[in-house]
Amino acid sequence: MIIVLKPHPTAEMIRHVVARIEELGFTPHLSQGVARTIIGVIGDEDRLQAEPLRAIEGVEQVVPILKPFKLASREFHPEESIFDIKGVKVGGGHLMMIAGPCAIESEERLVEIAEKVKEAGANVLRGGAFKPRTSPYSFQGLGEDGLKILKAAGERFGMPVVTEVMDPRQVDLVVDYTDIIQIGARNMQNFDLLKEVGRTRTAVLLKRGMSATVKDLLMSAEYVLAQGNKQVILCERGVRSFEDSTRNMLDLSIVPNAKGQSHLPIIVDPSHATGRPDLIPAMARASVAAGADGVHIEVHSCPEKALSDGPQALLPAQYARLMDELRQLAEIMGKTIDAAEGVSV
Ligand code: PEP
Ligand code: MN
């Protein structure tokens, strides 16, 4: 349920409503926008409806949230969320440019790639240490050794880092090394994992499951938000379809669709969506044009030797050219790409 306050409520009015909600045993979520102050309350709607909250001074309207996702909904939080991850903002006109190899393979390789993508303007470094591979015989990632390499490279180049966690038991370990936790497509509905990352205060990059609807994705975001972790970045990475000339089918309509329903930022991963370097630049440009809050691209300095997803990796030079184009597009659209702050040593 949402309690909409009259314009320009006094601090005392807000305090009073918040106190009453708490007294009733609910947790109030205050959202103070430029035009409106609203207080969201999650819980037993029938019990709340029975309360004469409308009678409290300063309250203009009490409305139920009709969507099954609450904390993730636009009704709950009318303004776009902006998250600041080590000085790199995402949402509300700030684009997050994530780049790096699919998997962390060695320190030398990651440093070589990180240096290039940073130079091209990427502001977040990616790399998998725990890899969800279709085959149990494929490279599974370097585990904690990989996390150490990633963290060191992030520090060296002053870039926040993102890496995937697959198992609730690994969450405590992974948060020691990363700035953003990635939940992969295959785990988007691993609810125990979502709850566990929800208990942390590390930002989450939540990738769309390969057969998940927009509503499913937002319900999964709700799992994380419900645990108190407010920083969820959605990520479209293509869905399964009958088409077999691309790895997945990129659903770009999800960008305005999710944005209409939710305040959470949404970025696009054209690498996993297409699986084809010849299609990635056009789809990355289309993503930014569609209003995405960033793009997530796999880059490798020697794709033919990559231990994972080599065939879809862009070369650093291709990535740099794409970033030039994306910068121009961002400018036209009035968006900014924050520079990763650190200084290379
Ligand atoms: C990845 O980012 O390397 C990955 C495995 O992505 P997804 O979960 O989208 O397949
Ligand atoms: Mn990959």
C-alpha cells in the first residue's frame, strides 16, 4: 500500500505517519521526490486497509499497490533509482559500461584486458570466477584465486568489479572481493540465492532468466529488495526462442517495458543475447537508443584462446570503436558515462 502525502508536508507530518506505521508493526519505506512524498508499506493489505490512515494529518491518499512486485514498482518509488558504486553511477541518466572477459583466466590476461577496456571508457570490470557452464567438463572458473585477481585488477585500474555468485554458500566469500554481485540467468529464480544476496549491502546485477517474463524478473528483484538490499540493477541478456542463428533472442522492448513498471536501472548484455561479435555493436547502440542504463560486453584480447565464451568476445579495438559510438549516442540522449575514478599505476 502507498500513502501519498499532500504537497510539501512538514517533517513532523512525515515523522508522525512513519511512527504510526511502525506502531502497527509494519516497515515504512519513505520516498521523497521533488514533487511528492510517498510512504510505501508492505504487508497484510487487509489489515492495513482497515486502519484509518487517511485520517492522519498530511495524508492525501491511501492506495493499494496492484502489482505483485511492490518495492520494485514505480508506484512505490516514482523516480528512477540511481546507485553509486565507487563513484560510478547507474540509472537516472548515468550509463554503466561493464566490460571484461567471460572468465578470469590469469592475472596477466585480466590486467591486459582491463587496461584496454578502461582506456576505451568502460567504468566497471567484469570477470567470472565461478562459471555456470553447460558442460561439467568445461572450465569452471578459478574460484577464490580468480576473485583475488579480479579485486586486484579493479584496484589497480580504479574500476568497480562485478562477478557472478552461483551458490548461497559462496555469497560471504564473493562479497569480500566484489563491488557488484552478478546473479546469472540460470539462477534468476534461485530464491535462496536471491535472499542471501539480499541480506548483503553489495549491489546486485540481476540477469534475466532465459525463459523469464518481465514480471518474473521483477519478482526476483523483489526477493532481493525485500531483504533490505536496495541496489538491484536489471540486465536483459536475451531469451530462448526458435531462432537458431543467434545464441538467444534479444528482447529490447524490455527496456521501456521494465522502466515503465519499475524504478530500477536496466542494462543490456548483447554479448550473451546474440553470441555474435558481428551483431554486438549494433545491438549495443540500439540498447542505449532504447533507453538502457548501460551495456555489458565481453571483451578478450585473444578470443581464440579464451577458456569461456571466446566466439562472442569483442577484441579490445572493436570495443574501443563501439565505445566511441556509444559516447556520441549518450551525448545525443543527454546521458553521462562516469569515468572510473582510479588512476592506473
Ligand atoms: C556471463 O555473464 O558470463 C553469463 C554466464 O551470463 P548469463 O548468466 O547471462 O548466461
Ligand atoms: Mn560469458
